[in-house]
Amino acid sequence: MIPTITAEEVRQKLQNGEKLALIDVREEDEVAEGMIPEAEHIVMGTIPGELDRLDQETNYVIVCRSGVRSENVARFLIENGYKATNMTGGMLNYTGETAPKK
């Protein structure tokens, strides 16, 4: 079972000043349209090669467009000893602030 959090819960936590370790796994053209400013962008297909950048003690909230890719990445991370939560509904359901990738 993959832990989940809703897009609204993420928005509320960020609005309340909570620090979340967000990873946006969408493609470059998708994040160019806007992403959660606090998120780190790591394209889904590059995650296996980026594991050494991640901390196994940090719970990462994985974000994509609709929640399908992020669920797959969360599953992969968990299977490899990391802590991960899928943001269900993805950016389609996120109503908080977004900004183009920096």
C-alpha cells in the first residue's frame, strides 16, 4: 500500500508553513507551465539514477500531472528503502501557488 496525501492537504500544509520534501516527476514541458515552487524537479525516467541524491530518512511527497506516475515513483522509492507518499490527483487537483520551473 502506497501512502497518499491529497493535493488540497499539500496546499494546506504549505500554506501553514510546513516544510515538505516535494519531488515533481513530470516532464520538462509540463513543469515549464508551472509547478509547486517548493518542489524539486526530477523527471520520472531519471529517478533510478538520482537515488544517491535522496535521503532514506526523508518522506518525499511525489507529484505528477494526475497521480499515476507519482504513484509508480513512490512505489519504486519504497521498494528501494525510501519513504514516499503519492499526491493523489496530481497537479490537476492542486489549487495552490505554482510557478514555472526556475
